[in-house]
Amino acid sequence: MKMASKVLVIDDEASIRESVEMFLREKGVSVHTAGTGAEGMQAWLKYQPQVIILDIRLPDVSGLEILKRISGRDPDVKVIMITAYHDMETTIEAMRHGAYDYIHKPLDVDELDRAVTRSLHMAEASLSTAPFAAENHEDLLRRRIVGRNSKMRSVFKTIGLLSRNRATVLIEGETGTGKELIARVIHESSAGSDQPFVTVDCTTLVETLLESELFGHERGAFTGALESKKGRLELAGEGTIFLDEVGDLPFPLQAKLLRFLESREFTPVGATQAHRSEARIIAASNKGLDELVQLGRFRHDLLFRLKVITIRVPPLRERMDDLPELVQFFVAKINGDLGTSVSRIENTALERLKDHSWPGNVRELKNVLTQAVLDSRGGILLRDTVEAALAGSSAEVPETHDFRSLDTVEKEHILKIIAQTSGNLSAAAKMLGLSRPTLRERLRRYGLRS
């Protein structure tokens, strides 16, 4: 701790004041003490300490009342409440009014040391770190996508061009890069922005239900179809249909989607009359659709129809120069959404964020910052708070950028070996450690021609 660090101890027990003062002075901290609330208020105004150790029960005034006065006038000062009473309601009340920590008597020296050390560090970091530029919450919502990186500028230009037409769009990018957000901005920037934006998640619906969701169905078309239902294409009107993870669309439905893209007409399940839709189609995938075509899992002609315009969203690791602006954007948005008041980030905390590999991309960054902001007990994000949030994130997101299934990896490997053996299945089976019949069975399972 630095000699400039100042702590004020307000407690009516002389033994507490003396022991805490002795302990902190040995660590190089300047300490002032007061035995009553009135003396404590005077000492606070005179000495302007960074940290106040405040007893809940004082002879002349409640420590909670002093806490409210201090936090109302100087929110940067860190107040550590101490009490001999294990009272849940008082603990909640103290933390609600801005207490940095709450420690029970008899005081644990290590616990007190950690609380004082961390609060002084936070005070020093606040002085040495510039606050974020002020930004209105409504302005944040209007900005939507943040980025000055050259790859992101290219995305913005493409969105601008798409605002002039209704071309079909394919958005490619890893999980968490913000593909749906980009689709929404395209929709909101286009002439049909007053029409619905309808999302179809191709990963969550089974094939039979997905066809009904997309095209609709007539009453009695299948068991359980008690009434007619409009599909997403019809509900979208002249707006936008967003096909999320289109690479997971079942093969039979790919043919029907292709026919719609070619004719702009579709037929609900169980119906005989075709309907027409002028909705723009925006598809997104975190898988390489070209690879899926090679594996026989995605139609080449459908891919050709979908990629009239292609937007490739860069992963966060390829746009790290955008990280400071993204941090400021998300922290300000979190403050507006959750009522928090973080206004700056410690330099070493920002460096730690830059060192992370971000397998979950921008979505992971937002989750990490949300956790860090909620765990922060002041207006600045410290490195240890960010470290804790990153540790939780790493437990949930695998440290890999390969989100393919085992089946996909195996199919790709089989194709490579067959290519190396010029189509000789006997030689390929030997290299793969499989019998020839087993290899043929795998080829049939994956829809590959032998």
C-alpha cells in the first residue's frame, strides 16, 4: 500500500480503534479514528479518506445513517461496515446503500486486510483511470453494432448497399459473433422495416414441425392439426425471414426452400393452392456451407440461391482493436439495463480481456462484462473481478474455435482419405483402420456415394 493511502475508523470501542489503527499503520497506511458518528463525520470532511471502516451501532447515530450521508455526497469513498450483530436485514440494507463490504466482529484480521487492500486499490485505480465517455442509453440502442475494424467497416458498407434492395443474404460467422443482430440491422435499414422480422431457428424444430412453421398448414393436415395455421413466410408479409443456422435445415426441406426462392411461391402442408410471399430471406450459419455441400449435407443449388450477397462476420479475435470500444459500449448498456454505475475499467483488466481467446466471441464478452459489472463493488472494473468472470466463462465455453460435430469431423476425414487413395475404397479402409463393409456403411450413413 502507498503512504498516501488514508483510512478512517469510526467505532465506539477504543480497543477496536486501537487494534485496527496499529495493524494498518504497520502496513504504511495513514489512519484517523473517531469514537462517535459526529466525530466521524468531521474527520471524513477534514481528512477525505479513501476508505472508512464504520461500525453499525454508534452511541449518537446509526452507522447506516452515516453511510447514507457519505455515499450520497462521495460515492467514490469505500465504506466497510463492521458489526457484532449477525442481522440479515441490516446487511442487505448496508449493501443496498453503497457499503463496499460488511464484516462481523470479532474482526478477522485477514478478512479486514483483504477488504481494505482491495478498496484502496480500487480508489487508486479510479484516480489513475479515465472514465468512459458519457453516452446516452437511447443513443446506445440506436448504434446497435460497434466496430471500427476494417473487416467490420466492410460489413457496414454491405449493410448500406443492402438497404437499397431486397436481395437474399447469407451471413456466415462463428457462434456469438452477432449474426442475428446484423440481420436485424439489415431489416431495419431497408424499405420493409415497418414489416415483421420473423426468426426461424433451424436447430430447434424437428423436420415435420419445421415445415409447418415455415410454410404453415391446413386444418387436419396431420395428427394434432386442429386448425389452420399461417407459416412464418406468410406472417412476415413483405418483411424479413431470418433462417438461423440454415446449415441444419433437413435435406427434404432444403428442396422446398429452393423452390420458394425460385418461384416466390409456397404451399402450406395439406393445402392444394400455392401462396406467394415477397419477404426477404436472410440466412445465417456458423458452419461452412461449402464444406457441407462437399459432404452431401447441403444442396449446392440452394447455397447458390442463398449467397446472392454474403456477409462474413469476423470473430472477436480478429478485431481486437475494437475491444476497448466494445467494452465501453457493453458496460454503458449494462448500466442502463441493470441500474449499475460502472464508469471505468482498470488498465490491467482491459489487458487481461485482450489476452483472452474469446471462443464465444462478442456474446461471451457481453456475458463476462455483465458478470463483472454485477460483481463490482464500485465504479471501476478491477482485474481480479474480470479474472473471476473469465474463469466462469471458460468453464462454460470450450477453448476451441471448431464447433463441428463428431460426425462432421469423421465425414471430412473419410473424404480426405478417399481423395488421397484416388477413390480406392480398399486402400482407404486400410488407412482408416476399418473393414471395407464398415467403410461402405459409413458412406451410406453420411449420404456419400461410394
